[in-house]
Amino acid sequence: MTIRYSQMLGGPMYFFLFYLSFADACYSTTTAPRLIIDAISKKKIISYNECMTQIFAAHFLGCMEIFVLILMSFDCYVAICKPLRYTTVMSQRVCGALLNLAWVGSCIHSLLQVFLVLKLPFCGPNVIDHCFCDVQPLLKLACMDTYVINPLMVFNSGAICMESFIILIISYVFILCSLSNKSAEGRKKALSTCTFHITVVLLFFLPCIFTYTCPPITFPVDKMVAVFYTMGTPLLNPLIYSLRNRGIKNSIRKLWCNKR
């Protein structure tokens, strides 16, 4: 809300940060309310349609967050390594087009995930050994051999996580290598920005890589890891980006004073 209503926060970084925060809020909402209901309810039941909807929403918003983090790293790279061309490369039109591609890519990914599950026959046990509906726990309930489907799921979700993580790490390596040509103050500011971004990337991607690239074997920490990357990371992201950002803190203070 601060980014939306503040005239000071109109740059590409805040544009992408707005959608990252929006994706975080919606992403945690796909699992947290249902998890709370199951925790206080004696009957932990979810319908087939609700389960499919939860899979689509979780993968759509999770993939959206991945793509926005990539766009933010690209914005950071252009701002630090190509400062004279920054306003041309990261124009409002370009940012909007990149974001639209992220929406489309997220939708395609989530539709593929749901399509894999819809093809599964369910005729036996119906107890999901997980804290929310996801493809991998549902594979164990299917009345068929999922030897072929599981690699497809890993290729879809696991490949996106792994490739995006590698792209992000490479981009930040280029950024850090370019800091030798900056002044001491410029290096300090760029290093501080990259540190925040890398922290967010590690907090989000490492649990996702662990979940979606591992073989179909249940580990004791699977549920804890799933809760962390669906609720813990979305909670930490806005705090990491906002509490250390002077522009956002000043805008929050100004908006709060105007409201009072």
C-alpha cells in the first residue's frame, strides 16, 4: 500500500517490489487459512475441487514470485552495471511487458501441474500426508504407476526452481564483480542491496529445490520445509526489503503522519 500511494516510490525496483509483496500475500493465503482451519477442526477434509484449486493457486503464485525475483535481479544488474542506460532499458513499458510475461509463464506452469494431477485415477486411500494439496503427495494416492509422471513434475517444478536459482546467482556474481569500478560509497550501497536480494533468494529457493528436485521419498522435514517456504518466506520478504530501505521507511512514516 505504501508503494501504491507514495509518489516517491515510482521506480522499477518499487514496481517489482509491489508485485513481489502482492504475490507473497496471496501465496501464503492459499495455504495458511486452510492450515489454521485444519488445526482447530476435528474433521480435516478438503474436497477434490478445492484441492485442485489450491494446487493451481500455490504453483501460480509461487512461480510468479520466482519470476519477479528474477526481474528484480535484472533491474539491480542494469542499475549497477549499466547506470547510464538504466532509464532506457528499464522503462515503464519494458517493466510492464516483463511483468506480463511473468504472469503468462506462471499460468502455464500451474496449468501443467494441475493437468498432471487431473490425469491421475484416485480409487484407494484418500489421506494426504502433507499440510496442503500438492502434486507429489497426491502421486502417492494414485491407483497407477507414477514412474513417468514424477519425472515430469520434477522437470516442471524442479527445473524452474533450479534454473531460476542459477540465473539469479550468476546475475549477482556479475554485479559483485562489477563493483571494483565503483567508488567506496557506491560499492557499499550496491553490496547492501545485493545482500538483501541474495538473502531472499536463498530463503525461498533452497527449500523449493529441496522439495521439488528430490525423488518421491517422504522425509520427516518435508512438512516443516513446506510451511517455511509457503508462509515463512512470504512473511520475511517484505520485512527484508522494507525495513532496510530508507525510501520505503520515509514513505511509511509520511503516510502514517498524514493519516493521523
